[in-house]
Amino acid sequence: MDHGIPIHFAEGVDMARRAGRLAAEVLSMVEAYVVPGVSTEALDRICHDHIVNVQGAIPANLGYHDYPKTILTSVNQVVCHGIPSPDKILKKGDIINIDVAVIKDGWFGDTSRMYFVGTPSVLARRLVETTYEALLAGIRQVKPGATLGDIGHAIQSVAHREHFSVVREYCGHGIGQVYHDEPQVLHYGRRGEGIKLEPGMVFTIEPMLNAGKRETRQLPDGWTVVTKDRYLSAQFEHMVAVTPSGYEVLTPWPGGTGADAPV
């Protein structure tokens, strides 16, 4: 293809679906452990053991560009890429994003979701719920002939309606037998602009919304990204395939938020 984006046929989409559902299952499994007093290191260990020993899959993040852990745990003002640590203990009122990726038979599955630790503040709940709504708004734009700009515009419209900002430095990505592939899926944009979608494209949509300003900074560990103003941030992520008639969510979270794909 002249746009450099892989087009997957039915067998490839099926393999991506298998990997995606395994990643989603990890997020469902770990939910019971996201409680006050647990360390993010413990959550990482639980997810690693499940991926390896129960699913017979490979933790995709472990060792990726020398990343040291299985999952990414982004708490409160951490936008993305938070590294699990025995010193990071969850407390009541925290919000946390857990991002998991697995490899099964050479295919990648990648998804993330937010969790409340105890009862969140009113602002935290509104931010998390709006971020999920923005994800669904972006997914609903996916169909043959739509553009990547349609997805970004839908997401930013939901965010700006609630006076939240959209992080611009990080985006969704193509995925299949390559972890991060083309296209880049921005979470802001203009209707009708960008690459046109075709059946067989598979990519993630993973908006990051901030309660304050959109600017971020990376911590000295080379991974953790935080909001510059230290306001809260939230993120959700699904893998999506473009079908002949619309879309399919490849990472529905069993038994939890997102299990019923939006219509």
C-alpha cells in the first residue's frame, strides 16, 4: 500500500483478535487486586504470572526498548508509561491506568483501562468517565472511507466539552505482528483530514486527557510521563479493526467496562 499501513486479511485479524482478548482478560483478572495498600510492583507480578503461566503468552512490554516490567502503571498525575515499583503503594482516592500488552503466536494484543482505588474525587470520576466517553466517540468514527482526522476530532470534541485537554505527544498506533506500526492515530484533528480508513487496518485508539493543561514532561527514569501542572490525567485504550461495514473492538474487557462494544 502507498500509505505504508498493513492491511490484514481475515486470518490476520483473527490472530490479532486472539491476542487482544488475552490482553483484555489480564485487565479483568487484575481488577480485584487494585485496592488500597497494594504496590504497583505487586500488580505487575500478578499480571506477569498470569500472562506466562495461565495464558501461555509473552509479556510484550518486558524488555521492549529495555523497559523493565510487564505492565505500565500510571497513577493520578502520571500520563503514561509509569513503571511499577514496590515503593508506589496505592491509596484511597487514587486513579490508576494499567496498560498491558501480550504476544501470542507472534501477534500483539494491547489495551489499557482506568481503575478507581476506593472512592475517587468528583473531578477524578468526571475525568475518567469523560476519557472513556472520548474513546468510544473515536471508535464510533471507524469505518471504511472515514479518516484519522475524524477519530481525533471526535475525541477532542468530547474532551473540550468538559474543559479537559488532550495530550498531543503520544498517540495510538497500528498493531499486528509489529507492536508499534503505522498509522499514527492522533487524538485530536479535523474532520475529513488524514489517511482514509480501509477494511483490514488494525490500530489502537488510546486518548490521554488531562484535568489541567495538555503539556507533559518525562521524568529522569526515561519512561514516566507526568502532567507539567501536576493535575490528574486519565487514559483508555482499545485495539480496533476496520471491517467492511464499520469496526470491531478486538480488546473487549470481559466482565467490566468496555465488554459491550459501542454501537
